Amino acid sequence: MDKEKIAGWQRDLGRFLQIFNTELNVLTNVKLEEIIVMFERFRREGGTQTTPQGILPPGKPSLFVGRNDLVHEVTTLLIQTRHVAFVGTGGIGKTCLAKAVLNEPDYDDMDASQVSYDVFLDRMGGTLGLTLGGSDRLSVICAHLLAAPSLLVLDNAETFLDAAQDKTHIADAVDSLGALTSTVVLLTTRSRALPSNVLWAVIAVPALKPVAARKAFTAVFHKRIEDTNVIDSLLQSLDYHPLSINLLAHAARENDWSLEELLDAWNQQQTDLLHNGDGKSQSLIVTLELSLNSPALKKLGDSVLHVLQIIAFLPQGVDRRELGGLFPSLTGASMIVDAVCKQSITYRRDAYVTMLAPVRLYISTTYNSALPQVVPLLAGVRAYYRDRLEICGAVHGKVIDGGAWIIAEDINTERIVTLELTLLEDVIAACTICTSFLSHIRLHKPRPTAIHALIEAIPVPTMTPPKHRHYWRLRDSIHSLIGKQATRHGVAASAVAEAKGKCLHALAALACIVDDATVMFDLLVAAKQLFSSSGQKRGEAMCWRQIAELQCASGHMVAADQSFQVATRIMHDIRDCTGEAYLNEARGVVMAQKREMSQARLLFSKASKDLTAILDQTGRRGAEQ
């Protein structure tokens, strides 16, 4: 197969359980009528070629039984340019089916609360290798897909189609992609709420047939089964659910249970669930509880569940190399992590230990429902991420690891920031963490985030603005004399306003890279108002300067000059001579662009004299020392 014919594949499910558990596999530059020949050639050649981006489509699942007829049906629909949606419960095998279709010779750490329209488009654009700028990103993606026939696979689509924000815009975007004559969409989802303007061929993914279910179980169990009635009865009680079968088979294998022992354990756990008032057996839940209560895990104590709570909480899972830092109060963390991997509750993806979306969903809803009280290890995890942000410290003006940590852990870190902004146990600390995170992201991995609304929602206590402009200078002098123990309500309110302003200002700096000028302008205005009310005059002046620069870029020279004047006046009031000089220089540029040359020369001259005086003064101080 010509390697230049395939581009834009995402590698595996792992990274896409990070923000919204979505896998985007894009097959481009391939005529749909050539899919049969192309994939046949790919299989003959061993599937070892690499694309120019070094990314290949995911391989067919190693354990895949009882689905050949369904794969053939879907392949036929795709060849007929029909859009297909796999619909079914978590763990039913939708992703495996999608991978199998992609490998047919005829032819997997942000949750839904972190998904936004910008995040959705940014992830898709990155998959396609596109640089998305400006406000009309969708048009750029559509234009790229129109260039050649494409197969677009959206896995775990319920996480973005039911996002906490912008889900209507995201659904409209999927509608637009489905309307492209060059593109066929294959979508997997637990929800039947599909974008309404695409004609979907909805395939309800069924459970395995009894014979296929038995084959899937014995492939893992690795023991001779003399009485098939016993295993058939057990599998029937599992409703032939693929994930449940896999987990239960691993539990039996690791604990060396006979079939009779396994059946007794299953029945006992199912009975306990009914006694808790559920009233109906849910095979996935019972199977997971059976694994959690297996002897191999029970002997490790309650710490097993505590570790699983954290793995479920962090979208990327936990870095196995950092278990000591993540769980400082826990002995034997490595042993516990290895044990839950053996039970197939979690799995390894590179250096991380994570879990499949259905397992994560169950652990989160059952055991993590009241954060942070019910998660004993969460305090240590929060402290770990706070410390790493400080150590790697964009806010301290130095980055000790070249940004490698935040690049690898950005999704998990955003999850912690989201929690801190939601709980607001310490507003100032939460804002400091948020500001640091945004600074790191801007420097090392610019991308949209989903914390804007949380920052906006930070409550600021009511303040009575002081009438005299020198109040804040007097307040700072008093603080230096008697310390912050003298802080009263008004000062506390100003501290909150200042901290929130810094968050918005950092978000504005990120928006300069990943959003349009309008978003940045609105954030700067909001930050400016908070800095003004809190007396953070240098921050206020900085916002005015950046607002003026945006106005210059958009050709609004009169407004820009006025904004520069306000910033200059503030710098003069706080006696920041250097800042005032640079602002005069910037005003001179504006005057020159307005062709007011005499005023421009005056401003340039004043800026030059002020900077020269500052340098001379600095030189004298150095000589005296």
C-alpha cells in the first residue's frame, strides 16, 4: 500500500480516555471504491508500513469472536457511503467492532464535563495535522476532508455529544461533517441521541451469542471444561456481556477457581447486591464487585479500592513511576497496582495504569460520588499536583524540566484544577494553581481548556471601593509594618478579586494562541475590572496595554491611543518609570500610524530620555555596591 495514501490516524484508545474518551481515526486520500483492494494489500504486506506522520490505524483485537456477520454488514454499508452508528452499553464491544471494521480485508484525562466545542475541534484538527487558527475552525477541517474521500471514526461519542457545555454546537459540527459528500462517518456511542441531520444506519450492538461467549471465556480461562452446562449457565447469568465475561474469566484464572467455585462466588455476590435493594442484577456491576472481592485483592485490604478511586478520578490514570509521590501515605502501592492490572480491572498504557471507560464509570459513580470526602487518597494526590506545578514553576519564572511534565500530565492536572475550582476550599490557593496551570499550558502545550466557566463562577465578596487613589499604596505600607494579621474583610475581598483577575489574565494569554481576538479582549476586560477593584494597579495597566495592542491590530487607532493613555497614567501613579517609558514608546507607534508625526516624536523622545535616566540610575547603584 502506498504510504502517502493514509494520514491522520490516532494511535490507540489510551489518549482518548483523557478528556472525553474519544478516539478519532481518520482515513484520508483513499477512494471508497478502492477500500477492498487497499486493505487486502495492507494485510498481505503485514501492516508494518508507516505514514508520513508515523501513525497507523489500530490493529484488529486479538480476541474477537462471534462478530464476523456484523462486521461484514457494516463494511457493506460503508462501501455504499452510508453513515453508521454503533449503539450499545459500555463494554458491549463497540470499539472492538470499529477496529475490526477498519482491519476488514474488504475494506481507544478532561470526562464529559471537560469537553467543549473548541476542545472537540482542536482534537480533530490535531488528528488531521491541521493548524487551526481564527474563529472558523470547522470550515478548515471540512475543506481538508473535501480534498479526498475519507472515513471518519468517532469512538465513545457519547462523551462529546453529551458534553457539559457546547453539546449543541458539537452536534452541529458532526452534522456538517456528515453532510460532506467525501466523508463517511462510523460512530460508536452508548447513547441513542445522535446528531439529527445525518441519516444514520443505526446498528444496535448485541451481546455475544452463547457459543461465541463460551469461546471468549475459555480463551482467557485456559482450563479444560468438562461440563459445558456449568459455564453456559454462568455466561447466561452474565447476559453474555463481553467485558463482564473477560473480567470474570481473568478473576477465575488469577484465583485458580474451578467452575463450581466461580459459580458459587458469582451467586453469592449477586445475592449480596439484591440484599442491598437494587432489585435487579446488573452483570457488569456484579462482575466488577466479584473481581474487587476476589482473594487476590481482598488480602491487600481497603487500599485496593482507594487506589482504584484515584485511577478512576484521573482521566489519564496514574504514572507508575510516580506512585510514591501520588500515594505518600500508602505502603505497597506498586503491589496493589500490579494486582488490579492482573484482575483486568485496569490495564497499562505506556507508563500509565488506567481503566476502560465502563469500569471508570462504575467506580466513579459508585465510590467517588462525594468528592473529596469518600476518597481517602485524594488529599495526597492534590498535594502532589500542586507541588509539581510549583516546582516546575511557570509562576516562579523558571521551568526545570523543559515542560516535559506538563506535556505528559496536562489532562490529569486540569482535572485537579477543575476540582480545586469546584470545591474552592481555599479560593486564593485554587486561583494560584489555576494561574500556574494556564501558564504552563500556554508555554508548552497550547490547547483549549474547559475551565473558563469555573473561573467566571468564582465568587468575589462585595467591596467598597476607596475614593482616594493612594489608598492602596497606604494599605501596602501598613501591611509591611504590622503584617497580614491585620487583614479585614475589605482586604480579603480584594485578594480574591486580584487572584481571580490573575486567572482570567492567564486565560487571556492562552486565548491569544488558541482562540480569536474577541475572546482574548473579553477576558482582558474582565481581568482589568477585577485588578482595578482590588487595587492591583500594575495588573490593570498591563490589561490596558494588551487591550490597546488588540485595538491597534484591528485598526482602531483612536481607541488604542486612549487605552495606552490610561495604562500610562496608572504606571505614573504607581511610579513605575520603566513601564511608563515603554508605554510612551508604544503610544508613539500609534501616533506614527495615525500620521501625527509631531506627537509621535515627542513620545519617542520622552520614552528615550526616561529609559536613559533609568539605565544611568541603575548603573550608579551598581557602582556604589
